[in-house]
Amino acid sequence: MNVWNGTAWVKSVPKAYKNGSWVAVSPLYYDNQEWMSEAPAPEEFPGYVDSTTSSFSGADIVTCAISDYIRTNDFVVSICAQQDGPAESPRLLSPPGIIPTLYTIHSGIRFHVAVWPWEPSKGSLVVWNTQDSDNSACMNLVYRNGDVSNTSLNPVISMTGTDNTRVVNLPASQDFTNLYVVLTVANTLTGNAWPSGVNELDSVLGKFGTKSISLLAADTPGAGNSPGNVQLDTTVDTAVVALIQVPGKSDGLATWILGDSAASVLGSTTRLG
């Protein structure tokens, strides 16, 4: 902060009135929601904040807004699935300077994933080029208090799939928060059920009666084993599940996860906190 001393602007330490006196405080910044003295410390399991979805038919450019609740240093996971189109690198038009990862599924589906820590210059809209795709689906998920200093350009830990199924096997979760995104191609999918211990976040279902893409998202703390299966209400042509890690910062203490009988056993040295 600069203060005019009568002849020039000079630097001054901001002060706040606390406990009967004025005390120096750290410089403040606006994180898009409120004034903060500093960024919050990273947590082992970053908290899910909000998500947005969109779907398009026959569009070369697709857009998906970012949550209105976004704050500086929130971790954004942006997903775009296109049913077909040229076999070329994914083109994330906005925000610029972010390199997404492209996965081409055997059925021809292209699955794009991009992650980044948000700050105001990144804007409030994600724009993808999905030229010549019949159907496309997008989803943006926001997590708070992640370890943005440890962001990977390739956050997808694994991707597995199967055809002609109504049961999707979830791979084993890893460290920190694990985001499962299930992509399906079907013409009648209207519902699903995640296993116990997995938090359902959001979904975008394809247009009923056509061979369309659906995206289903849920997360769980890392436990080192599979949380179970996703049950679909119909047999789908293709089902692919991507496991995405949301980076956290370990406090060095063991973690006991409720409902996880394989990795968490309550004993004399286990602390619930």
C-alpha cells in the first residue's frame, strides 16, 4: 500500500484495529469472493466446491462456464468429450496457455482433460474446439485448498473401459482426493448409482433416444483400493472411467476413511480427527 506524504507516494504497512490497538497486517488481496491476507494452506483432501455442465449437438465450438463461486488458487478440472471429429490434438481455446491431455477411445470418442489453478486472468468461461463432432459434453469441476504448487499437466492416473455393459468397475483410488469421471455412449441412459463412500457430484446426460455422450462425476478420498462399481440403468454401448487426482498436501498423519474396511481399521494408534 502506498500513502501520500505530502510530496510523494511512499510505501506503508497496512494496519488493522485488533484488541484495542492498530497492528500491522499482511498485504491484502481480493480472491474473487472476499479480501484475504494470504492464500489458505493446502489440505490433504481438497474440498469440492461446485461444478457446471453443458452439452452440444453439431457444434464446432463448445463452451462451459466456470462456477460463480470460484476463488483464486481453486483447482479447476475441465473435461470435454466429443463423439467424433478429426484425429488431431485437442484445442483448448480458452483459457489460453493451458495444455490439455487427449485420450482417443477405441469407439472414436475423444476425451479431453485440462487442469489449472484459477486466477482472475483465466476468465469465467472454458471454450473447446470440437470441429465435426456430432455430439459433445463438457464439465468443469472446482476444488478448494488443493496443493496448486504440485499441479500435474497429466492428472489422469488411469483410464479403463468396456463395451456393452451396465456395470462400471472403478479402479483403486490413490493418494489425496480422487475424482472419477465415467463417460458412456448410449441412447437410453437416464440414471446411475455410485457405490457407498463415493460422493456423487454432477452429471450431464445425452439427449434421450440418440447415440449420445453422457458424463458422470463423483469423488472419494484416496484409500488404495477400489470403492466398488457404478450401476447404470441400461446397457450402454461404451463405458470408460477416468481416475483424476486432485493434488493435496499430506500432514504426515495416517488417514482413516469412513466406510473403507480394507484400508482403515480403528485401533489403539488410530486417531479420528
